[in-house]
Amino acid sequence: MTDLTHLRDDFPILSREVNGHPLVYLDSAATTQKPVQVLDAVDHYYRTMNANVHRGAHALSVEATDAYEGARARVASFINAGSPNEVVFTRGTTSALNIIAYGYGLNVLKPGDKVLLTIMEHHSNIVPWQLIARHTGVELVYLDLTEDYEVDLSQLDRILDDAVKIITVSGMSNVTGTLGPVTQLVAAAKSVGAIVVVDGAQLVPHYPTDVEALGADFLVFSGHKMLGPTGIGVMWGKAERLEELEPTEGGGEMISDVQLYESRWAAVPQKFEAGTPPIAQAIGLGAAVDYLEKIGMTAVREHEVDITGYALERLADVPELTVYGPSDPSRRGGAVSFELADIHAHDVATILDQYGIAVRAGHHCAKPLMRHLEVAATARASFYVYNTHDDVDRLVDALMEARKVFGLDG
Ligand code: 7TS
């Protein structure tokens, strides 16, 4: 077993109390906590080199540019990108998916074409495509989930044809922890000449990721779900795809020349980074990547399998608790959604909060998936490197107390 308990000291927030109890933070699928190494990197940037990037000839600007571009190189190496130029900094996963939908989808798709998705997608990988469908008249088609909460590939033969131009799939569900069948979908896409977009918001923070091996055309993810700051995310694209992609925001920094009536774009990745970028946030993400690499992503994943397995085992002891997701921890991620009897998830989360335990309750921005599960809302515990078996025990103890509060033991 991978014991990462020693890391907890790096996360100042974990030593605070909530409602008189030591905080148990089980909401990392929403956003992760930040280690001092990331906080220090952001602080150091603002204290010692704050300046705009790619502009001034002065020393601070050069240092800030080096730090910003250094972060890009670190992210590129973290996902084994062919070049740092394949890494575009965005505001996060949502903005990256919108750039792809508008910058690629809007230009490439024609009426009669199809975009293939799965019903487990986060709203940010559904709604942009619905907006594009309005503009282009394309059809959205969805793969369902099986009873074991896996993406149902048996439907693929029926659905897949030359009209499918884009396949877009989550690498890991933020609700059920289901792993997206990226390899199979990449092979399917090749057979009809479609491109593959992977929503890596939950995958990249938790799983060793190698874009060469993945074989997709685009991979997007958010810094704040992998120990980095908010306001920074990544759109990785194959070099030739980024060339095809049109910019969706115009402004400073993204041009090579501007005339009165037309302009020429800067080279990739600047073409997609109009305006002053999130400099401190990118530097913070670089520090987060360093931190994760020091642990090793294999160890991060091993820890997640271990703690998810332990959670599934312990939650099975809580009477009338239903877990929605695959049962084998080695075939899923660490977002564990559950329902306690017929108590509303918000009420469960509110009781847990009384014990200092932070979980998310609601539809998790995945309403089509909730409809498939036939629930309005779930409570969700999600884990990261700093969580321990003790956190799971505290969750289970509090759920047993919640049962009493709601009169379930009577
Ligand atoms: N895709 C997936 C699979 C996600 O889990 C999320 C955020 C997003 C996209 C959007 O990421 P953002 O950084 O642009 O907001 N998921 C969650 C969650 O599960 N709880 O809060 C946010």
C-alpha cells in the first residue's frame, strides 16, 4: 500500500477545524487543497518578479516570462506532450472545451454530421456541443452506461458511421468514478476519421497520463483539481489539430500582425492566449506538477485505488446506503457517490458538515447521468493524495450518526 500520510503536513488547511472537529476534506473532485509549495510559488512570483509576460525588455518581465513558459514546459513533460507548444493555457476545463467546440466544431461541422458523447459527461462537455449544434445543425448522439456503470460500447457499432466527426468523452466521471473507454473510442474514431476530445478534469489529477499513448486529439484539464490554483487549465492538442483550430478570442498577444480590416495570428500556443494570461496561476500549476511528480503519478493512482477500495468496503457496512459506481476500485476513480435511504443528499451533507466532513451534494453538473441513475441528487465523497483511511472511518461514523438523526435506527 502507498502511504502518503506524511504529505498532510504540506497542506495548511488540513489542520483547521470545522464545527469543532478537525476538517475531513472529501471534496477534491470539486477542487483540491493546495500544498505550501504551490502557495509559495505564487507568493514568490508576486513578491519578486511580478510583471507582464512576453512584453517588456526589462528584467522582471523576462523573469516572469521565463517562469510562465517554464510552467508550460513542466506541464508538457507531465503529460508527455511532443512539445510545450502543444500546451495551451486556458481558464480551466470548461473554457478549453468551449474553445474546441467553437474553434474546431464551428468550423468543421456541417448539417448531418454527428458528435458522439456519453451520458456520463459533465455539463461542460455537453452544453458547448449543444450550442454548436444550434449553429451547425449537427446531431448529438450519446453512449449509455451499462448496469455496472461502464460506458456501453456494445452500442458503438450501431451508432458509429462516417457522419461522426468528433467523439468527446470524460476520462473519469466526477459522479460514479467510471473510467472513460478512451483507447476503444480512439480506435473507433480512427475507423471513421473522427477526432477524439478527452475531458481529463478528473483523469489527469489522478492517473499517470501520456498523451502519446492516449492517442486522442485533444486533452483538457483544470489546475485547481490537481493541487494548483483556480483560473488556470490546459488544452493540449496534437500540433496539427492546433493548427486547424481557429482562435475564439481576439486581442493582444494572439496576433502576428493587425491591419485595419484583418489580422494574422501568432503561432500556437499564443494564438489561443489572447490578453494577459493567468501568470501567477500558471506558475502555481507548474509547482503543483512538480509536487505530483515528486510523489509519482503511479503512487498517486495506487493511493487512490487503495482509499477508494477501503471506502467502498466500509460504506457497504452502512445500512440502507446505495453507492452509484463500479465496485472494482482498480477499474474506477475516487469519486464515490451515494444515497442514504431516501434522505436528500443535501441533508446528509449538512449533517456530515456538523462533524467537520466536507462532501458535495447535488447533481454534480451531470444531470443526464443523474436521470440515468434515477436520482435527483447524490452525496459524493472524493479523495486525493492527502486523504487517509482515518478520513473514511470518520465519514462512516458520521453517516451512522446521521442515520440516528433521521430516525433510521428506530
Ligand atoms: N469535467 C469534469 C469531468 C469535471 O468533473 C469538471 C468539474 C469539469 C469538467 C469542469 O471543470 P472546471 O474546472 O472548468 O469547472 N467538476 C466539478 C465537480 O465534480 N464538482 O465541482 C466541479
